[in-house]
Amino acid sequence: ANMVLPYRSSACYGAVVLLLFVQQICCYPGGAPASRCHNMQPGHGKLSTNPLPYSIEVPTIYTPGKKITVRIKGLENKAVNGILMLARTKTGQDPIGSFVVKSSGYKTMKCRFGDDAVTHENSDPKTESIFEWTAPPTVDANIYFIATILESKDSYWMGVISNDIKTSTVVHATPETPGKKNETTSGNAVDKENGSPDSIGKGRLEYFTIFLLTLSHFVLCRIL
């Protein structure tokens, strides 16, 4: 009996350590680790098949190097328990820009560069989820935000995306108005080499006047 007791104690201790280890790698009450940035899949719970009750609210335009406000909104003020969110261009998978947290219960994290993603810092329900995102000064492309949102540790939605956000440089580069180039060559307009219609008319009148004066002078000379 004296030989079995230490064995049972060691086995019990080992089981406790194993459970703690499994909980540590499968649940992230203090926020998602950087290893989840690529596939954005939680290590716990199941992908929900229910209708998505969350949306990511963003403006329609951003300016490189400037800030915009990003909000996660729950249907009927539904709370968020956990999150992993980042911004991407339409042609890339790497996170871009940097976040500042404006609501309690969240924190920034590093996926590739400092503060390029946000996650939760506790598992408490959060009804306000507001962030400030600064666009890189060198990025000049349409972007969007993508998130994994946890309703609870047992249920989550992946691939929650915002509407596309256009860069202001593309929006402001308006195309030339059709027909504008032809305004100087349409209708009665002529090129500078030939002169305008008014100048042509005046020139012809002057020549005709000179012709009449010359003719009258010639006739008078013959008569006299």
C-alpha cells in the first residue's frame, strides 16, 4: 500500500498539469496568440452555423497615413466575448496598418509588425467594440477588415469581413469628362493656325472694303 500511494499522487499531479496545459493551448481568455494570425481559427469551440449576428462598420474612404474608426456591432447589441481582427489589401493576406484600442476589454497585438491586429484581453462580454486604425502611408489600394468573432468560448464566426474601403487617391482621381477634349474643335471652333470664325469674317470684310475703294479709285481716274 505504501508503494501505491506515491504512484497515485504522481499520476494525479500529472493529470492536473496535463489539463492545465490543454486549457492553455486550446483556450485564450487573455487574447489570441500570434500563431493564429494566419488562419484566424480559434483553438477552441465550434464554428457557428447560425446567421451572423455581427458586422464590422467602416467608412467608405481612407487616406494613406491617416486614421479611421472601426466598430464591431452586434445585432440587437449582442455582446462579443473574443476577437481577432486585422486589415488587408484586396490583393494580399498580410496584415497592414496599426490599431489603437478605444474600448475596454481589448488590446493590440503583433502579427507581423507592432499593433497590426486587435484581440480580447479577457473573456468578459463586451457590448462596445471601437478601434482606431491608421493606414500605412505607402499603401495605395482598396482594403477591408477581416475578423474572427467569438460569441462564447464554445461558438465563433470566422471570415467576418467589412465592406471594401477605397483609397482617397483613387476616388479623387476622377476621369476626364467625355467630350471635354473636343470642346476646342467642335461646332464653329477652329484651330489657332487658321484663326477663329470672327477673325476670318473680319479679315474678309477688310479685303472686300479695300477692293471696293481700289475699284472706285480706278473708275474715277478713268472718268476724269
